[in-house]
Amino acid sequence: MSETYDAIVIGGGHNGLVTAAYLARAGKKVLVLERRHVLGGAAVTEEVFPGFRFSVCSYVVSLLRPEIIRELDLPRHGLEILPLDGTFTPMPSGDHLWRMGDHARTRREIYRHSPTDAEAYDEYAKAMVEMARFVKPILSMVPPDPFSLDLPGFSRLFDLGNRFRALSRTNQHNLVQLMTMSAADMLDQWFETDVLKATMSASGIIGTFLGVRSPGTAYVLLHHYMGEIDGAFRSWGFSRGGTGAISLAIAGAAREAGVEIRTEAAVAQIKTKHGNATGVVLASGEEIGARLVVSSADPRVTFRKLCEPGDLPADFLADVDRFKYRGSSGKVNLALDGLPDFKCLPGEGAHLRGAISISPSVEYMERAYDDAKYGDFSRRPYIDMVIPSLTDPSVAPPGKHVLSCFVQYAPYKLREGTWDEKREAFGDTVVDTISEYAPNLKSLIRHRQVLTPLDLEREWSLSEGNIFQGELSLEQLFFLRPVAGWARYRTPLGRLYMCGSATHPGGGIMGAPGRIAALEILKDWERGKVA
Ligand SMILES: Cc1cc2nc3c(=O)[nH]c(=O)nc-3n(C[C@H](O)[C@H](O)[C@H](O)COP(=O)(O)OP(=O)(O)OC[C@H]3O[C@@H](n4cnc5c(N)ncnc54)[C@H](O)[C@@H]3O)c2cc1C
């Protein structure tokens, strides 16, 4: 067995790197082992085609915790977030809806569709900020365990209850609705403009195998509402150099604190002795010892692929098997010779600098889900597009552009055929769908990369291609993520911890699971449970 470390972190995604950085800053000797040739996991930038650099998977950022940016001094390590201004939704009628960062302009735009909705939009924005304020502290909290309430857990639950009681009756009502309703039903209560409801409800389905009319999606909508950039609520941004630059900034902070990082170092097995993790065996056969092991991979990979079944209790493994992944999204990355020209708003305006959402009606969104429910990719999918090269020209050659298309639905389990057979047909559907609104698109495409849920599983070890390492559905959140009774980053195997998006508070480029996990591990160290 080679050198012994205080901690080995499996996976060099952004959460694994955050955990490693915090442990090393506390004086621990840490090794990160990443399977791929490049760091970042799903927050990665790669030059997929010569001269064209893509945020291959995740493409926009908003949830990255401000305390991590501050504590790891990420701007000094190269982090720079550029604003993403608004969401433009083209409509088949030739009209459009364009919500911008500027509240007054957005209000005027909504007024054009419905004066009543323009009034309601202000009230809605206020209510959502209140809701986000209530929920947001939970993002930095270790989930209490209601199944074995210890004193700190009890006081956290008590505190949450008190904060709920302190909300106004209207806000209490709004919160219960957000926790229980579908995104579309919730928005129906506020607005009458179909395209507004459709495009807003889209945030409620991202990373889930649910439709905009499925209960529980209103919470997912709130989850995506909670981000902030430079203190501005609800704003989204690009990372200069792509989302991989975020991971590399964290890696820079980790290295500075002394972390050793190896790529092309796939872990094949977690070694154990007397009920404790003692190190890992790499796919190459190399064995590395450590006082503890932290996995940022999802529960199926961690407990079913890397652990021996005999090392874990059967009931825990049964819960691990019940954790739902059900990947439902794909990604199409296009290298373009020029900019798409939208029929409804021709030319190179600022509308191309924000998100461009193909979500023209609530019925369109629900029909897209209908296809997936029965095992097909959507014939007309929901697509969330961005053109980062307009804001950050470093990612494409001069005059050229990258177009990133996040697509839903692409169900992991197909009714007929395989994803290897259907990959290009899926890519064609995405291009055809966008071309209905921007007919010049096809003539601009130089290169195309199509990623299906199977590709996300094969290349990024995301089980069933779920972009958040497990669905963000209510029954898999907070003290239930990933398994009831084991939501506090510890596992039934001594000295094995988890720190990825499969743990609270879940997916997105947040870093929160990685940071809270590190702080919990350090507490165990202080209590002598690891030394
Ligand atoms: C297509 C797509 C689009 C997305 N869009 C957005 C977005 O726009 N904004 C946003 O905020 N979030 C988005 N997300 C979600 C976000 O990217 C993820 O939630 C987040 O990056 C996960 O980080 P992580 O560190 O927890 O896990 P991961 O990024 O999954 O990292 C885990 C790492 O572990 C490695 N690994 C796994 N098994 C092993 C092993 N045996 N040995 C060694 N290494 C191993 C993997 O290779 C990977 O690098 C998107 C995700 C995808 C896939």
C-alpha cells in the first residue's frame, strides 16, 4: 500500500474539490482522485472541437454559495462571474416574451401581454423573495435527523418551526403551496399569460422526471430561484472560461492549501477493516491508504460499485437502491459560424445574450413530458439555450460562436431501441425544434456534440444520467437525501463520508454539500472519532 493520507476524496467535481480544500485548510493531508482526464465533473470546460470551448454539461451558475467564494478566495484563483441578462422566449405566433434583468423593462414587456400580469409580477417577485429567504438558510444547514433527534437536531427543527410561525399568514400559505403544488398550478394562481407561465414553470422540471403539472415541481422552481450573484437575488451568470473555470478556481484554492490532485485515477474499490474505510484501490490496482474516505460520487456508484455488499447493512442498501435517478435531460452543444436569427426578433440584439427558452406554452411543456412518460424523447422538447461566446469571446474563434442547448425530456429508459441508436435522431430533433424559430441555424452548424443520459452515465458516472446525482424531488430532499437517517454526510461504514450533490442540499453548482460535509468531518475529527 502506498503513502497514507488523512483523507482521500473520490471525485474531482466541484463538491469533491470544495471538501478537499476545507479539509486541507484545517491542516489535513488530502488526496483527490478523479476518474476523468480533466477536473470538474459536471462543472467542466472542454475544447470539444478545435477552438470551441464548451461548458459541456452545466452552463450557468447562480447557486454557488457566497461563503465559499469568500472563504476560498475564489476570485484570486480565477473565478469571474459575468451576468446573464434575462430570458427570451420566442413564440410560434411570431411574438415573444423577453424578461430582462431590468425589472421596469420586464414589467413593461409583461404589460404588453397582460396588464393584470404586470401587476401580479411585482407581487409574485416579492413573495418568492420571501420564500427564498425562508428556505435559503437551509442550504447551509446540516439536516436534522427526525428519526433520532439529538439536541442540536431538535433545536434546528425547533428553530425552523419558529421561523415558519413568524411568517405572515400569506407567506405561510405560499410556502405550503410551494412545497406541495405543481409549478404550473402554482403559477396559474398568479398569472394568466400562457407563455409567461410556461417559461417560468420550466425551472420546476429541471433534473426531474416530472411535468410542469406534476405536484412537487413548485419547490424545484424555488430551488432555482434562490441563487444570488454579487448579492443580487435570483440572478444567473456565466463563468468566464465556462463552468470548468469554477472547478479550476476551487482546485487552485485546494492546491494552495496543500491538496494533491490526480486525474485519470479511477477508484475501483473502497478498502475496509473492522467496519471502517481504510483507503482505496484504483482501477490500475494501486492501493492508497487513508484515515478516512469521502465520496463525491452518487450513492449507487459509492455503495453498490465501490463497496463490498457485506460492508453495509442490508436495509441501508435497500434504501440506496430505492433512491431515484431517472435521468430526463440531454445536452446538445453546437459550434456555429454565426448567430441564430430569430424570426420574431431578427438581428443580433441583447436578447441573444441571456437564456433563450423554447417553452412557448404550458401545453407544449406538458406534451413534451407525455412523450417521455411513455419512453420516447420529446418530439418537441423544452430547450434552454445560451450563447456564452457573446459574453465571453475567449470560448470561440473570432466571429464564431458556441450554442449550448440543455434539453428535456430525454428519458434514460427508452421504450424502443437504445440511446446509441437514437443519439443523432435526438440531436436532429433539437436542431429542427430551434430552426422553427431561427431558420438560419442549420446553415451555421460546423460541429455538433449530442449528450444523452446514457452518455452522462458512461462519461460522468451519473447514474441513469441524472444531472443532480439523484432527482430533486421532495421525498429525496433535506433529511431524506440520499437516505433517511443518513443525510448528515456520514454512512453506516465508519470513516466513509459523502460530499456530492446526492447529499443535502442537492444539485447545482453550489458547493454547499462539499463545504458542509467537510465541516462535519472536521467535527468528527475533533471528537476523536477519526484520529
Ligand atoms: C447536462 C447538465 C447540465 C447542468 N446544468 C447546470 C447548470 O446550468 N447550472 C447548475 O448550477 N447546475 C447544472 N447542472 C448540475 C451541476 O452541474 C451538478 O449538480 C454539479 O456539477 C455536481 O457536482 P458534484 O461535485 O456534486 O458531482 P459531479 O460533478 O458529478 O462530480 C463527481 C466526480 O466524481 C468522479 N467519479 C465518479 N466515480 C469515480 C470513481 N470511481 N473514481 C474517481 N472519480 C470518480 C466523476 O468523474 C466526477 O468528476 C447540470 C448537470 C448536467 C449533467
